[in-house]
Amino acid sequence: MKRKKIIISIISLLILLFALGYLFRPPSDFPSEKELLNQIPEAKTIQDILFLDDKHVYVPFIMNDNSYGMSMWVWKNGWRLVADGDIGAPYIWQIYPDNPDSYRLLYNIHPEDQVSSINFYLLRRRYYSVSFNDVHTYTPGIQKHFTMELSKKSYGMIKIPTDWKEMIIDYMKVSKEDEQPILPSLGGPYIEFAWNTTNQHGEEIQPHKTYVGGFSITGSYIINSLRYMNQEEINLYNE
């Protein structure tokens, strides 16, 4: 009887080890372009396969109707398509929400829009409030930006700048202490990500073919679109 219990214990342990090995096994090879096209039937050309880290991948592609799209993939006991669409306007993927170092800006600009550069913005309106116990709080506004010059490639993946990371980390701390929202809400200061574009002459243009389309996300991944703002709207954050 004792021998039987030992054998059962050993078998149970082996099953547990096998299950853990399966769940925590390292990522396998990413699907080939042919396999990707089978999973994204609307696409005709895979432009690139960009690893954001060993478990998160960005795949820009060209659609059958010649629009430009994007897809995001995650390793979770297999490579899974978690987001895709026929839109190339920038999105920010907060891979690990509590770690801004993992945030990535992703885009795929349609060539017919003749975009020469993309301007990315980190914004927050200044905010003044008075609490019920007469505590006055002033939160200064923020307007940070950087410009990405487009080369021959229509697509790209960008890590957010160091000063953005530091500002977001500081704001996260303040938000937790004061219970202020980080993302847009009905009240209180919050951070926004925005963008606009210019042509080769430095003139602001509307990239209509780039930001027209749909985008779907499966699961609880934080992948947010950036708000398109013209310069007049951006200037409001200085007021």
C-alpha cells in the first residue's frame, strides 16, 4: 500500500512538472509570413516582423485594398493575434502598464498621404481645484513632443523618450496618492497622447488615408489610439 502511494505521488509530481514546463516554456518560433497571411486574410503583404520583446510582436501589413494596417501578437502558450485593423494611425501599447519603459508607439502611415514627419505629444492641461476642506491644489500643464522623420519605411516602432517615462512615473506616484486619473476622465488632470503630421515643406497636413479604418482588440491589453490634434488644439495646452 505504501509503495502504491509513493508511485502515485511520483506520477502526480511528474504531471505537475510537465504542466509547469508547458505553461512556462519559452516562446517558439514566430509564425512565418505565409502563416501570418493565413491568420490575417485581409492582408496581402507582410511588411515586417518587429519584436518589442521576446513575447510581444508588432506586424505591419498592406491590405488587399491597398490600405495600410497593423497587428499585435502576444506569446501566451502559443503566438496569439490580440489586435489588428486596417488603420495605420499611431497607437500606444502599454505592454506592462506599471512600467512606462515598456510603452511602444506603433504606426503605419499610408504613402499617399505624403507625410514627411510625425509629431508625437505628451499633454496635460493645467488644473486648479479646491477640496471640501478648502485645500487649494494647482497642477501645472504639460506639453512635451518629439518629431519622427519618415524614411523609406511607412511603418515604425518607437520607445517613448526618457523624459516622458520619468514624467509618467512621477505622475503615477502622485495619482496613486491623490487618487487622480492617469487616463481621460470626467474631471481632474490627466495625461493625453496625441499626434499630427507635416509634409516635406513643414506644413501640417491631414493624413486621411492613414487614420480612416477600424481596429479591434481581443482581451484586456492596453492598446490605445493617439488623438489627432492640429496645432491650434495643441496650443490650448499652453493657456
